[in-house]
Amino acid sequence: MEWLGRAATDTQITHGRRLWLYVLAGLILLFLVLPTVIVIPMSFSESQYLEFPPQEWSLRWYRNYFNSTAWMQATATSFKAGILTMIFATIMGTMAAYGLHNARIRFSGLIFGILLTPIIVPVILVGIGVFYVYVKIKLVNSMIGIVLAHSMLAIPIVMMVVSSALKSFDMNQELVARSLGASRVRAFFIVTLPQIRFSVVSGAILAFLTSFDEVIVSLFVSGGHNSTLTRNMFNALRDQIDPTIAAISTLVVILTSFLLAISQIFGKKTDQ
């Protein structure tokens, strides 16, 4: 227990005096993680119903998921929408962040705030608004409609990540390249982008996860052959309790955790 007497900060506050903070942080972490921890064992149950802890262990629901044409089609749709959203949102979000960062207009901060509104207002309002527009232009249940709707939520996230990187970047380096004859576009690609690439990749990963995990907007704009995985999961929970959802949730948690870990690694490299 010697570590309790060691300094935890530069102000010489010991770990012992911070013990209450560690306990509180542990309880909050347990509160956030516990539902996920419970779902994982439930996915390996043999029972026809969701049960915890499982009485018998089995891969039954994983086989049911991988052998289901409907689930596989929904998974493919989610991956396709996620990848397309990632590409579109990363390009548009990076362009918007770069443009506003270098803007010489008075209200650039206000414009930036307006572009963040899709993730500020309740998602249900975004879903309703998008649905009514899509009905008029006939984009409901289409892949392009899903990608555009998900991009509304992903672009602001990319903007925030890239803007944070641009604030710590010395734009004089790009100005030097332009003074030596490089065009603005070429200067961006050979000078600026390589130095903020980790933030751009982190933003791309978060854009993919935003699309892949989206439920509310997908309920309004996806369906039929272009029904997303999360939409099918929501409908399955509403109509019946299918333990296959626990298996899918476990796989989604693993995928999300893996991609978030990658984004954190890129984030640390950016800080360095």
C-alpha cells in the first residue's frame, strides 16, 4: 500500500487523499459498462429467451445470425452506408474545418456553430425533418438517402476533430509553400494534410461509427432492401425478444471498441 503515500500530482497530493476520487470514478465506470458486460454472456446462452446468467452455454445465436439472410443483408447495408458516410463526411468535414479556420470573415465562429446544429438538436427532430424532405424528393429507403442523412450527423464530428488539429498547426508552413509557387490545394496536400492526418483518420473512424451505430434517423430513412442493422435490431426488440440481438450487440461492441481504440491511438500520435 506504499502507492497511497506517493504523490499523484505536481502539487504533491497523494494517492491516498485521492482514493475517494478513484472509487467514485470506478463506480461511474461500472455503471456505464455494466449493461454491456451483461449482454455479452447473454449472447452465449442456449435459452430461447434472454437470460443472465446463462444456464447453458452455446453459440446458437451467433450461428443464427450468420445463417440469416435478412441479418446479413442488413449488416452489409450498414457497412456500405458506414463506409460511404465515412468517405463523404471526412472530405466535407475536413474542407469545412479548413475553410472556416482560414476564413477572414467576421462570423466564421457563428457559421461553425450553425454547422454543428445537427448534433446539438434532438436527433428525433433531425429524423423527422429529413423524412419529410425525403418523401418529397423520393429518397426514403435509398442508400444515397441513408448516406446523406448519416453524413449530417458525421460531418460536425469530423469538423470538430480536424478543427482541433488545425488550431495547433502553424499555417505559416503552408504559406511558405504557397510563396514558393505551390497552389493552395497542392500546399494543403503536401504540407498541411500530412501533419493533421492522424486527426483526419480519427474523424473518419468516428464518422463510420456514427453511421454504423445510428438508430433514430435510420428508422425514418431506411427500410426494405436498404434496412440497416440497427433498424432491424430495434424492430426485433419491439416485435419479439430474440437472443440473436445479444449476439449482434456483442459483435457491434467489439467492432466499436476496436475502432475507438484505433482512434485513440491516432489521437495520441496527434498530440505528440
